[in-house]
Amino acid sequence: MGRNYGGRNPITGIALPKLCLKVAQGIMPLALQRAQLNKLPNFTEVLPRRCMSATKQRQWLQTRKISVGELESRKDGWAGYTAAQNLDPKKYQAVIVSPRSYFVFTPLLASTSVGTLEFRTALEPVRNRRSRLSFFQGWADSVDFNKREITIEEAVDDPHQGLTLTTERHAGESPQEREKEKKVEAQKGQLFTISYDKLIIAVGCYSQTFNTPGIKENALFLKDVGDARKIRKRLLACFETASLPTTSDEMKRQLLRFVVVGGGPTGIEFSAEMHDIIKEDLARIYPELMPFYSIAVYDVAPRVLSMFDEKLAKYAMGRFAREGIEIKTSHHVQELRRGFPGPEKGNQSIRDPLTCFTVKVKEEGELGVGMVVWSTGLMMNPFVEHAMSKVQSFPRMHMRYDKSQVNEVDHPQWLVRRDPKTGGIVTDDHLKLTLEPEGKGGEKPTGILDNVFALGDCATIEGTVYPATAQVASQKAEWLAARLNKGDLEAKPFKWKNLGVMVRIVWFEPYHVADD
């Protein structure tokens, strides 16, 4: 996609040509629009309840029958934030519950990580002057569909704020330990409940590491602003270390070998952005280091950009090859650890071995690298497993089911239906949550909760295979908000309209495929 090249690159200070940022109409974040006008985003909130304490706010909200929207935790909020923004404030009091207080415009993260754009251009604060949304910064811990209540764990001081999550935040704790911890948190006010009339679940997904050793600890990701900051810092650190007079040529090659794992749109766009910053900017500052740097993209699939036509994917691979970016398909990354490859371990002539990383590739062995950016897909949010799969009491008020097939006495317990392949929540074609009676085997009847909806990457419509993209999530959110505002939810089912896919592969050359 295009870029905003006005002013100077914040990494290098080099003046950049002023070009327009071409963004599809209707999806440019307000923060980016303000940045275009040289205005900083305003993080203040002007609401009638702004002087209330947190306790009084919760009490006030519970006296109103609120609509609770959960912003996608550690994704980007395309479903939850869009739905909440589009709800009619005259009809709904929308409340967002999220561990982060901002929406991330993810297509711009690759540009922010290399300094083409500043971080604020990719952010939109949840609290702003024009918004009538209420917001609680916390994690949704559990949901009681019968009582219509959500239990929330506050996340104001969350150490993982702004970073990609790859594992459950309470991993390693037993159920008994977690229950004791929840009691202590409740006493301290760190755990509380709010009620709802309608609930929108849009908790997104985590990054999938496939339990590859060392990835969670040593790799960098690109799903939030904190990730982009870490990438920018590491990129500069590699070049600065390589420029020291005590750094050997072999160490320079290892420090300036950058690996991107994952040949999807995120991995390809980031590789292009990194290539541009090195060739166009860093080459002027570190001209003596240009013979030592390299960029490689690894993927287990036989080709990258699998969502594109094969001819287009081959064109992208050929263009990358001409630009000096290696594309290594059908390659398997087995491990990532700190330090140099095996033969270098005992070499006393090199500096601190922890300066570098070693990636082990099945087809190539061990390689010394300066940075590994991991972008290999999604895993289901642990919230869906822990909070949505528990046996629920029979929710009489908002439950629809075939009474000829189900006897409430015979089936008093129900489970949230889950997709057997992805583990995601299964909804009907009106985005409503579906349930099934507890028990194994046989064809089970389906129940539908009329007041609970699931959107985004954590949910799938029964009988469909939509891609896990922001385009699908935002269309679901806009459709649901429009139907709720008009009160005609049952009028027509949701249908996704494919607007095409675009990936930028080299400077000024967007790569677009539209649906015929």
C-alpha cells in the first residue's frame, strides 16, 4: 500500500519526498487523519460520567441495561471496536472491555516498525471527544449467560500491554490456584462483574508458534504497536553493533541477516518495508555494511501468498529475488535460541555471544541471525477455551431451540458450539451464538442465544469458510450494528462481500487482486 513520506524518517533523519498516503475510503483511522493535518491524537475523554469513580461508573452502568462490546484482546479490534462505534448511542449504551485502550490500524504496523510512519498514525484511542463509548481496561475472565454477567479482571498495569500474546496469561496455574487468586483479586477490587442486555464477543486470536522451541522467548511479532517498537529498536541495534570496529566480518553477516518466518501478507509486506529502509535510508548512513546484510523469508508451504493466484504468487517471488530478498519455501524452522551457531560457541575472538541469535532450519542447519520476525498464523484465544466451553446453566430467557427435540429436564446443561478444526465459536448466519446439549455422540439439536453475538477471528459462521482478515471482521461488525440499530436482525442473513486483497511487495508497487 502507499505511504506518507512527508517530513523526515524518524530513524535516520533523512528527508523523504512528500507523497500522498492512499488508503481505501472509509477505513483511514482518525489518528492518521489528524497526523496528516499535523495534529496529535487527543487521549482525553469528555463524558457526563467522567468525574465518577470506577465503582460508581459500574453501578451507574448496571442501572442502565447496557450493551457490552468486547474489543478484540491482543488482535486489532476490527470487529469489537467497529461494532461499538457504529451502535446508535440513542438506543444502546455501548461498553468496551479490553486490556488495551486503543484500536490498532494493523496495515500500518509494518511501516511504523521501520520509521516510515510514526506510531501514533496507527492508533486510535478508545476514549476521545467524539465517542460516547464507555470503557473498562480489563480482561474478560468468564461469562454467565444465565445471569447475563461478565467477570472482568482489571488490566491497567498489564506487563504485556501493547505486545503480541502467544500463551494464556495464567499459564502454569492450576484451577485451584487460579480460584484462590481470583478471590484475592475480588477483595482488592481487581475482579468485578457487570451485567449486559446484549453481548458481542470479539476477542480475536493469539499468534501461533506451533510450540517451536525458543520462539515465544526470542522471536519478534507484528500485531501491536509494542511489537513494532521492539522491531525498530532491534533493527537499529543490529546495525550499530555491526558498525563497531571490534565486530568481525563474520559477525557482521550474522547480525545483519534478518529472517521473516511466514509467507502471508504480513510477512511479505514487512520484508518489503525492511528492504526499503535498508536500501533507501540505512545505506546512506552505513554504506560500509551494505555487503553484509541479507533478508530471507521462510515458509513451510510450497509458495508464498497462498491466497493469491499461483501466477501472481510466482511473480511476487521473482520480484523479491530481483530485489535481493530470498524466498525459501518448503523450509521448516525447528528452533530459535540466543547465541551463535555451534562452530562459533568456543570462539574467543567474537564479542558477547548473546548479541546474536541462532535459528535452526531443518533443510539448512543452524544459521546466525540478528532478528527473527514470526508471522505464521493464528491460534484460538484461550478465553474461548476456558470461559466459553464450560457447562452453562440453561439460559431460559434468551434461548431458542426445538422443544420437540430437546427436553429441558433431560438436557439441563449446554455447551457453546466450537468449530472442530479451528476451535472457534460457531454462530448462525445472523452472528448469534449457538449452543448444544452436553454429551457425546449422535446428532445434537442446536440452541441459539438471541442476545449474544460472536465476531472476528474467534468466530465462524456455520457452513462457511471465510478468511481470518480485517475485511471480514469489519463487515460483520458493520452489518450487526446496522441491524441492531434498525431492529431488523432477522430480516436477512450476513453475507461477506469480497473487496479484494492487496499486498505491497516493493516500493510504490501495490499488489492487488479484486474479486471478479
